[in-house]
Amino acid sequence: MGAQKKACGHSLPSWCLLPAGEDLSQGDMALRAVLLVRPGQSRKMYPALEEGIMEKNVLIVARWPLGGIRTYMRYLFRYLPAHYRLTLLASQTHEDAALANDVEEYRARLIIVREADTKGLVSAAFRELRTNRYDVILSQGFISAVAVSLANLFFRVPQIVTIHGILEPKYLTGRLGWLKHFLLRKMIGRITVLYAVSNDILSHLHEQFPELAHNGQRSIVIPNGIELGALEHLPASPIDLRAEFGIDDATFLLGFFGRFMPQKGFDLLVEAVRMLKKQQYGRKFAVVAVGSGDYLKEYRAKIRELDLEPCFHFLPFQSEVCHLYAQINAIVMPSRWEASGLLAMEALCTGTPLVAADCIGLRETVHDTPAMVFASENVGALADALRKSIDEPRTDEFQRFVPLARSRYDVRASAQQLAQLLDSIR
């Protein structure tokens, strides 16, 4: 990629252009949003369209463009047809450099919003809608949808909301819970299409807002998929996990990949490991945890408190992790909920044994697969599943399932359905 530039402390590819006279290394820069484009981008970045095909300008908005949402966009958008002109409006995160690399692959125009709150996203969305013409808005999640809905009051651009998660009770309860629920329902009323990435997640929304199932907006489920080619890609500097942490070949490696937050259930995994140690389970095993998140410091403190540090090894956020799967004996997903299990799909498509909770979203992904499924939020059941995966890894069964998994989870089918949805918006 050549030389790297710095934006708000993050490295960005050399093709990112800065506004004239600005230096992104200056922390006090007044500019609220940074437009990142490749040299000569404009319309030249897109392939020529066949005669008679009209371009469609799509504004993608992401309040949290990291983790599963960033992976979803990276996998899916590269397969959209050439007549889509994509602009991604995204809040600043520690994954900005990885996001910038992603948009280069799917040929999008990227605007990073430096204000790390929803208010900043509303302002940036308003400015973008005022400046450029868009045929449709594709919001990633409900917080993004709220921001766009406020900005879109004056423009009335059709909006599709991609549902990536549940509406957690903390957002709808408390002293003003009734008001939050009412305002959210009003906001949903302005949305053109509700697009869920799994049947589970759409059913959950209908449970919270029953009127949507009968008299609400158009709803559609387009199951998630993964980019199969990404599974074979090696980064410039591959990591050897056993060499990195000094782990011998006799130790069974359990892998946790994802953000450190309550939803992902890493705290449950810590308790399950504690239970196995308390039961004096004799097999040598260790957990390699790869990712970042607001709860990492808290989880590591808990591990020290329980004297479990020899059992856990941590790697910071990696933009590419698929090459690590072959070094892991089993991937563990102790999630409390998922919209759709992209990591589970990747594990199954690489033949890596998988231990997965039967939580909403994830249970749909792993249905009718060799995955070892346990009761969600049940530490004892998780400990039993870990023990079983170590004692009976069933590697051959997972390897035999790979061809079916790759057929089932190919993202190109999802992209085709999304293109049909976008083309249906007038």
C-alpha cells in the first residue's frame, strides 16, 4: 500500500487524500469529517456502465463500523453490481485504517466522522444529503438509522435499515423508557424497508413491536454470507500462535475471536475455564483471545483475580484473522446473542471445530451443522462442551462438512438478493 498517513492516531493507506492545507495528525483540527478518496476517484473509480443501465447512488451509514458490521460490509459490498455508487459515512473508531483498506476493495467513497457521538453523525449525514443526490440510504443498525432519520427529515430519501442486532432492554427502559419506545416506533415508521440478516433477528423485532409484523413496513430477510476467497488470504506478516506465546504442541488451543463486550460472552468463557480447573480436568488447554473492546481491561483483571493467567493469551485487534483458524483446535462462541454468526460460518467453511451457544441468531447459523451446541449463558453447559471438544474434537466430521458449508454460506447469494432489494427502491 506504500507510505502510511496518520488520521487521529490511526494509520491510513497512502491513497487517502487530505483536504487542502490540513494535517490529520493535528489533534485540534477543526474539520468535523474527513473525506477519504483515492487519487482521481470521482466517477473514474467506477467501471463504465453498459448502455441503458442507470447508476444508483447509495449512502451507507455506520455508527459502529467495526467487528461484525465492518466484516459484513467488506464481504457483501464488493459483489454489488457496477451501477451502484457507494458512499460510506462512518463514525471514527480504532479500526479506521482497516475500514479504509476495505472500502478500497469495494470501491466506495469513505467519509470518517470525527465526532464520536450520534449528534456528529446526524450533522455529517445532513451535510452529505444536502450536498449530494442519493437514491437510497442503507443504514447499518438502529442507532445509525436514528441519526439518518433525523438528517433525512428534509430530504425524504428512501431508507433501508440493516438489522444487525437486538434492541437491548437498556435502550428502552428506565424513567423515560416509554418515550424512547414511542420515538423509536415513530422512527421505524419512516423507514422504507427493514432488512434483517437472519430470521431470528427479525422475529425478535416483531416481538418488541408486534404491529410491524402485520401493519408495518416492508420486511425482508437476506441471510448473511462470507467471502470464501478471504479464507485463503495470508497477511503480510502471518502470526504463529504457538511460537508467539510459547505454547507446546500438546496443548489444545481454544480460540475466541471478537469484541470484548457482554454480548460476546467472554466472561462466561472465563468462568467455564475456572470450572474446569476447579474440577481438576487433566488435559492441557489454553485460550487464545483475539480482539479488542471496552471490557478487555475488566476481563483481564478478573482472569488475574482467579489466577487463570496461564490459561489465557491475548492478541490485539487483527484486520485479518482467518489464517489463524488452522492453528486453533476449536473456536468458541459463547455469545449471549448474535444477529448472524459470521465467525461460525468462517469456522465451518475452514473445517475448524466449533463450540457455539444456542443463542438467538447463532442457533440459526449453526442449525444442521456439526457444531457442538450448548445452552446459552449456562457456564456448566459451556464447561461440558469445552471438555467434550477437547476429548472428542471430531475434526474429520468438520472437514467433511466444508463443501456443504461453502455452498450454504457463500456471500454472493446474499449480494444478489441485496442488489434486487436496492433495485426495487424507487
